[in-house]
Amino acid sequence: MSASAVLMVAAEGGIIGDGRTGANLALAVGLLGLVIGRLAQVRAGGRIGIGNARTGGMSAIVVGIVGVVLAVLHLATSSGGPGTGNGLVGAIVAVPLGLGAVFLGYRALTRSRGSGRPIE
């Protein structure tokens, strides 16, 4: 690759480019939702006592939905197919990550609702 081609790529948005930025953002938000959902599940199970499981569950649901919306929006607006460098595959992977975050958040909410255990 010549120096002029490298400068042209850098001027157009760098190595990542504008096409993959939306997919990377959706992936990051979906992964963050999974982490929040897993922590909320652990809190609801009583294994750690830091924080509130219901707040964590609701946060995971909201972040997961935002990740899915970002991924679907990127899928709807991207041109080309997989392998063209526009982030289509990343957006496809981000959809199940966001849905997994919603699922984990919902499970944490249901586990924290009525445990029926007395507080010791």
C-alpha cells in the first residue's frame, strides 16, 4: 500500500471507518448489557450483597434494548453485504447480545421479586 493510499484511508475515517463504528457501538452496548445482567443475576441469587438486583435487572433490560435498536438501525441503513467492511456482521452479532442482556435482566427481576426468604 502506498503512502498516498494510507493517507486517503486515514482521511476517510481511519482503519475502522464510519461503516463499522455503528456496529462496534452496538456490540459494546450489548456486551455491557450482558455484564450488567449477569451481575444483577448474581445479586438476586444472594451471592454478593453490593447494589440492588432490581435496579441492575432494569438497567440490563434498558441497555439490551438500546443495543438491539442500535444494531437493527445499523442493519437497516448499511449498504452491501457481509465482508464489504460496513459492519454488517458486527450488527448481526450485536442483536443476540442485546437480546441476551434483556433475558438476563428479566431473570434477575423475577429472581429478586418474591424470594420469600426471611432476612437474617
